[in-house]
Amino acid sequence: MQETSNVTFSFGKNWQDFVHTSLTPERITAAKERLTEFLELSNFTGKHFLDVGCGSGLSSLAAYELGAQKIVSFDLDPDSVRTTAKLKELAGNPEHWTVLQGSILDQQFLRTLEKADIVYSWGVLHHTGQMWEAFANTANLLHETSLLYVALYTTTPKSPFWLRVKKKYNHTSVSGKRFMEYQFIGLHLLKVLLFNRKNPVRYVQEYHNNRGMSYRHDVRDWLGGYPYEDAKIEEVLQYGRKQLALELINLKTGEANTEYLFIKKHGKD
């Protein structure tokens, strides 16, 4: 297990800042479009949506606006819980949306949750320090016709390098963190220009089309996100199939994360 005593990056405070400084109607629309596109659903009418590691609360808000019948959002980080509760408040405090503090590794807490129609966990399980256990616990929140939408870091030859970077980011001062962010942004946007043949300014301006996210806040999340685990795509698929009785129905690869959409194999519950 990775040492977490020196972790100084706060997911919750980063998401709190995102909601305070960057959340717009356009980002909410982008989040809704990403959900419906990947899940291949036009809306969430009649669905119970469970947001595992809700972070900013944006995906839960998107589920609310898509007409989910019931929404349960939970996170271990108290700042993420407060941020999600703020979005719920902005939505008029709907009674069918519940925001909780809890861990995907806490069996006692998990036993209080109902199984949901859509179980969603984007970029969360690989930060628990026990990714495979967290994945299994998330799958246990499915009933026999549920959809499971997860995003996990993909193993690459640079994975050991990024583990060192994340440790360094968490050990350095506030000014050191800012320097590492600017350094990463400069190198990343140079790559966007030279290898992807994209205008870096336009890339940042249009970044909100990526699930409604903010480029700067995602940079902080990437550099600071620790514990850090990853897995090869075939490892995730094999574990899902053999250990959790999951069948893959959609997949999308990206720069760091691979998105998976699973359904329970028929008759397995």
C-alpha cells in the first residue's frame, strides 16, 4: 500500500475552487452530453443514479438535470461532500438527491446503500490505495440490470515516472506546486501543438467539452492525485469478467484514463 501520511493535495478543495471559479451552464451541458453519449441513454428518467466519489458534484447535478428519479452522491473528502451539497442547494435542494460522506472501502457504510440502476465512478477508485477492492465494492452496488460506468488510470511505460511526480508534488511547498503546474502545462501544451497539431489556446478554451471539466483544475488533480494505481485494459476486463461477472458494453481510451461501461452478466447477482 502506498504511504499517504505526506499527501498535501486536497481533491475536495480543488473541486471546491472549480465550482466557485469555473462552473458554467456550458460545463453542465457538456457533463450531461458525456453521460448520455457514453451510457447511450437519452435521459435518466426513472433511474437511480449512484455517484461513487462525487468530487465536485457536477456529474450528480447532470444526473439531476437528466431527470434521475433518485440520486445518491458520496465522497470520503468532506470538502467534496460540501461542494456537492452546494450544487444540490443551487438545484433547489431536491428531496430525491442525497449527499453523504463515506468511503467505497467501508463495508458498514456500503451496506446502507441501495443498489442503483446507474453506478458511476469517474477517476476515483485508483486513488483509494486499494483499487481492486474498491472496484469490487463498486460492482457490488449493482443489481442484475444495472450499468457500471468507471474510469481508471491505464498503465503505460511512464507510470513509474508519474508516481514519482505525484509524490514530489505532494511533498513540495505551495510555490513548488505552482511551479510544477506551470512546468506541466508548458510541456503538455507544447505536445498538443507539435504532436497533436492543435492550437494550444483553443485546446484550453475548448477543454470544457471534456465532461465539463476545467483544464487548470484537471492539471492539479493529475499532479496531486495520490495514492495512484493503474491497470492495463486487459487486466480490468479480465478482473471484471472473472471476479465480478461483468460484461463490457462500451470502452473509450484517453490520455490517462480508460472509460469502461459494464453490465452484470445475465443471472449473476
